[in-house]
Amino acid sequence: MSPAHRSSSRYTRFAEVALAALVVVCPLALGGAARWVAWPLMVLSGVAAVLAGIGARRQGQSLRFPLLALPLGVGAALCAVQLVPLPAGVLRVLSPEAASLREFALEPLGLTRARPVSLEPSATWRELSKHLAYLLTFLAAVQVCRSRESRRRLLAVVVFTGAAVVLVGMGHSLLGVSSLLGLKAWEHARPPLMTFFANPNHLAGFLGLASTVGVGLALTTRPRSRALPFALAAGASGLGVVLSLSRGGIAFFVFGQAVLVLWLARRRREEAGGSLSGGSRSAAALLGLLAVLAVGTYAVTEALWVEARSADSLEKLSQSKVALWPMMARAASTFPVLGMGRGAFEAVFPRYQSEPNPNTLTHPENAVLQVMAELGVPGLLLLAVALWAFIGLLRRDGLDALEWASLAAVAALGLHNLFDFSLELPACAVAVLVVLGAVVRPRERGKEAGGPVCLTPSWGLLCAGMALTALGLVALVPGRHRLADAEAELATRVRERAPLDVVRARGLELIDRHPSDYLLYRMVASAHVARGGGEGAAEALAFINRALMLAPRDAVSHRVAAQALLALGRRSQGFLEYRLANEAGDLGVLRGEAVRQARSVEDLVAMTPDSPELAGHLVDALSYVLGRQPLALDYNGWAREHFAGRPGVVGLWKREARLRLLRKELPEAEAACAQVERLEPEQLDTVLLRAEVLKGRGEGEAALRAVEALRARNPMNVELAFTLASWQMEAGLTRRARETLQAVGGLLSDYQQRARMLSMEAEALEREGLLSRAVERRQTAARLVPSSDAYFAVARLQETLRRYDAAARSVREGLELLPPEAREPARAWVTRLESAERARVETRRKELLDDPKAQELEHLLGDSREPAVEP
């Protein structure tokens, strides 16, 4: 062997090692989601590409640039173009949305520098580095996989990495460990299988790829004994797909296996006249995988059934991520020329989100929409080129079982990404590129793979590879700035009430870096609102208007806008903003903050949604506040007239009647009750309302008889039984109240109802003087539904019975359920009870010392009786 050949083999082997390291490191980096993975990704891909080029030069081989490399290279070029600062006129042509953001939000704040097309430049810098790394990884894989041994070794790394990930997950399950390696717990995810992947869909995608490639290796390995490790690894990865409980991952994994089975069946028909050993081997490998999957499916049958039922109808599917696609497509259509910027979807999409969603949507979870939104029409063209090149690979002659398995695995993962975004992260993307490089590599017999461009590996070309690596590393420097870090930093300053000028100055710096992040504008606005005064409110309004431009459905921004408008005296607009906050998903803002700010019916009218039920909730919120009942009545009158003829208006009449009863306005309550009887004469609540009116008129016995007759007609109604029991206790009929409660004891369906029944029984027993039995009921209720009030109720009874030690223990249990700032009165109570217990013990000790006969009797009783056990 010549020195040149040995040298080239060494460089190529080093490139192979770099690629293998990439395949292993990316899944270990939390499935590619770890921030630090961008640096080893760029370094290892660059090293692999340069070493592969040097190896090709030493061996006298040409470098191949398949058609599949074009989308990666042009995608990187598009990222670079999106980062070029442009004059206002050019920007208006290429991206009207970016130009409008610059003119409306940035220039009035003094941020007048030229802006790029990307609306989140930091993310686009990271994507530029990632695209360059993917391009270099793919080209290195194509070159390294010229060697059959290198190709099989790289694919084996993919397969065994998948199996290792599954073994880690099963180890966590067997040991009962709920955090990754006992060190890191997922904050926003609860994956069924605890691995390095927090997202079970991404895990299923990676394992499905590894399993299908493993089947291909098992089918093509000679002798059969050497195929066993690949078959076992493929089975382990397939089992991991099932254990992930990912519906899409399981479905598309099965699709990949079906494609492979069909190809094997076709090849067997073509070779019907030849040996059947290959067919027997294929059948054995696939049957073994099927057996493993069957065992895994049986083990998680119940969990799989729950997952399947969560999408078992068109209605449920319409409420899933698929329902968001039209909204995302409309957002993408506003950036046709160059897109919104690669990686900018998370920051930009809230501007086009027309429906409230409690989750942050970081990706469309659809590869076509992702490319369309972030790269525009050029991105769709690149996607079409990639699809065309892949179809060309499928049409190649002479594909063996390993190549078919690899293509089936990539096709399954690609289709899965129509409902997921695993290819947006390096773990799956790098594995796919290595697998494709193994298939698209030049044939040993000299045929071209899909018509690749062949270039002589000159030093200039190698220097270009090093330059791309350096560019990718440099891109990570501005790409180190992230939305989450900026938001956390500014939120900390606002929370710690830093000086306003400091918050504003830092906020403008962060806005200049992340111009599409509405949260930055909102936090600066919040700081100005907290300052108070007209000047602060005006500044807050300026920032919050920009936040609402970028996220019209953000409920908190509408609330901040309402606070600023109220501070400026623009009450009608302020309460309208409260209404918009409610419509954007803040369901408590009207009954809480907005009602407290309302001073007149006009204020309430301005914030009232088009819903009589919500208007009724506002009436309730006003009714329970001392001194606001007249306003509640006036507003209820307006609401009754405004919603007249609507189904929910009867609820407003009921509230009118009960509020009049509370104010002892009996004629008005009678009139309102008559309206309710006219609208809903046969309803149970109508009869109860009439009974309440009778009770208010002083006809307590008639009211009680009416409720008892209603209870006789509705024996299964638990709430009615509770109501009747409370009325009976108010009338002093405690024994009848307990009988009413005991009659529905077998109908209670949850702990809340049972605890309520026991508490009511305890109250009845207290009124009868049966305190010991009442204590037992209270203790059981506290165990069923623990709360500070429940334990304190037990303690009060125990204190009445002079069981000071037991009472102190009950208070301590209730104290643990209180927030830290509310514990001081309970601690004082414990101290008082402990002092009373010490005094009682001391008094008893003195009594025994003064009376020897009593002391002897106490000793005899202590020896004969069993020790008391506190419940």
C-alpha cells in the first residue's frame, strides 16, 4: 500500500469518527435541544468535511455534490441574505411586514438603523450556522461512505445509539427514577419514557429511523450470527417507539416497516426461481421485530388506548394542532418573497394568532408550513428540489435491502414531520443526513448517484470548507442571544423594581436585538404603569400599543393597556380593554380587577361581553362586596333590558330576586320571582327561589314544606338535599337535618361531597351538644379534603372539650397548609393551647399530690385501661 493511500485512509477514518461522534452527541444533548450543542455540531461537521476532502485528495478521488446538497447550501445562502441590513425602500419591497414593524414600532423609539428581512436576527444567525453544519455533515457522509465498511459502521452507530437511548429509558423506568440520570427533571414535559428526549414525538422519530435502518443491517449482514446484534438493536428501538406513546411516531414507524416489507416481497417474487435463503432471513428478522413490538404494545395497552381515544373523532382532530394550520398558513402567506426569517416563527407568529392559546407555539409542527413561513416561496422550491432528489434515489437501480431500509426510514420520518418538527433539531437531522449520505454515495462500480457534480479536491476547495466552518462558528456569536434570556433578564429588573430609566434603557437595547418579541414591549409598559401618574401611563400606552400590534390576542397586554388608560382618565377605553383581555383568555380579569375599578353602570357596560351569563357573573362579583349592592342592582337592570329575549336572561332575574331578598326589599323580590316563574315555571331552581321568597316574608314553615316536597320529588339530587339540611338546621331541626344527609350518603360521588356532608353533620351534632361525635366527623372531613379551615374547625371543638394537646396538633396540621405570610396567628394559637395543656397537667398533678387516694386510683386505672389513641 502506498503512503498516499495509507494517509488518505487515515484522514477518511478520522472524518468517520467525527461523523460518528456527531450522531452520538446530538441525542445526548437533550435530543439536540441543549443550547451548547450548536458548537460541537459546527466543529465536528467542519472537521469531518475538511478531513474527508483531504482524504479524497490524497486518494485521488473527486468530491461529489449530490442534488440533495443543493437545498442545504441554498438554504444557508437564504439565511445569510435574510441577515443583510437593507434600506427602508428595499425592505418595503422584499418584506412589507418587516418594514411596517420598523416604521411603527422601532423608529419612534429612536431605533432607526437599517433592518434585515429576518424579524428575529439572533435565531437566523443560529440557523445559518446549523444549515452550514448540515451541509458539511452531508458532504462528509457522502465522501466517507464510499467505503462499504465505513458506511456500515456509520449506520451501525445510528442503530446502536437508538438502542442505547431506549436502554437508558427502560433503566429509568425499572429504577423508578423520574429525572434524567437522577440529575435533571423536565420542567414542562412528562415523557412516558424518560430519555434524553423531552418530546416523545422526537424520541419516536429518532428511534423509528434507527430501528428501520437496523432491520436493513440485519438483513444484509453475513454470516447470520453477526446479524443478531443489529436485529436486537432494531427490536429495542422499535420497542422504544411503542413505549414513547407517540401516536404519529408509531403510525409512521409502522408505515416505514410496511414499505420495507412490500419491497422485500417484490424482490422475492423477482427472485422466485433462485434461492429462498434471503427471503427466509428477511421473514425471520421482520417476525422478530414484530414479536418485540407486540410485547411492547401489550405492556402499554391501556396507555395506548388512552392516547388513541384522544384523537378518535374528526371533532377531536379539528381541535388538535391540525386546527392551527390554516392560521399558520395565513401567517406564512404574508412573507412570500424571503420569509419572516429562519428560526423567527416563535417570535413572529403571535402577531398573526387569531385565537387564544395557552401554549407558546415555537414551530408550526408541519415541515411545509415551517419552510413556507421562514423562507417563503424560495424555501418551498428548495423543498420541492429535495423531494425530487429523494424520488430519484428511490428510482435508482440495484438498491439492496440496507438502502431500501434507509430510504424507508427517512421517508417515514419525513412524513412524520408533516405533524411534528423533529427535523428542526440536530439529533434527528444529523442522523437523517448520515443515512442519506450512505445511500447517495458514489457506487463502487462507478455509476453516478443521481447525477452529482464532481469536483477535484483542490486546496482552494478545502479552504472553502474551512471558511464555511469558520463562518458557522462566527454566526454563533450573534446567535448566542435568545428570546428567553432577554425576557428573563428584563422580567427580573421589573420584578425587583429597578429604576425606571434603567429598565427603559435596557428594554430598548433588548428590543433592538429582538424587535418582534412583544413581551419586551409589555414588560417596559408594565414598569411605566407601576410608576403611576399621567406621564408614566402615557409612556406605558406607547409601549403597550406596540405589544398589541405584535400580539393582538395577548390578554396581559390588554390588561396593562386598561390600567394605563384608566390612569389617563379614559375610562370607557380602559374597560373595553378589560373586555378584550377577557376575550383573549383571561377569564378572571372582569370579576376581579375590572369590577374593583368600576364606579358606575357605564363602566360596567363598557366591559360587558355579549353574554348574559358573564353579565350575571359580574352581578355576583358586585353583590358580595359591601356597599356595592345598589350598583349591582342598577347594572342588573341594564343587563336584563339589554339581553331581553336571550336564553340566559332568566339567570339575571334570579339574581335580581335574591339580591332584593338580601336587602329586605320583599315587593321587588316578589316581582322578580314572578318573572322567573313566568319564564321557567317547572325548573327546580324556580321552586327553590319561591321558597326563599316565602322564607324572606317570614313564612319559614311554608318554605321548609315546599323544599321538603321538592326533595321528595327529586330524591337523587344531592345539592337539593344539602340545601334542605341547611334550612332544617336553621329552623332548629338538627335531627331531621342529619336524617336528610344520611339519606343521600350512598349517592355521594367524590371526596368533596362527602367532606361537605360530614361537616354539616358535625354542625348539627354541635348544636345538639354532642361535641365528641362532632369532633369525629370534623376529623374525617379534614382527612378527606385537607384544608386549614377544616383542621382549625377540629381544633376549636377539641379546645372546647379541653383536649388542648390534640387541638394543638390539629392547628399545626392546618398551619402547614397556610401560606408562610399567614401563619403567625396560627402559631400564636398553638402557643396558647400548649400553655393551657401545661396548666391542665400541672393542676392535675397538684390534685393527685394533695389526695393520695386519688393518686392510687389513677395508678390502678392507668394499669388496667388501654392507652388512648388520638384519631
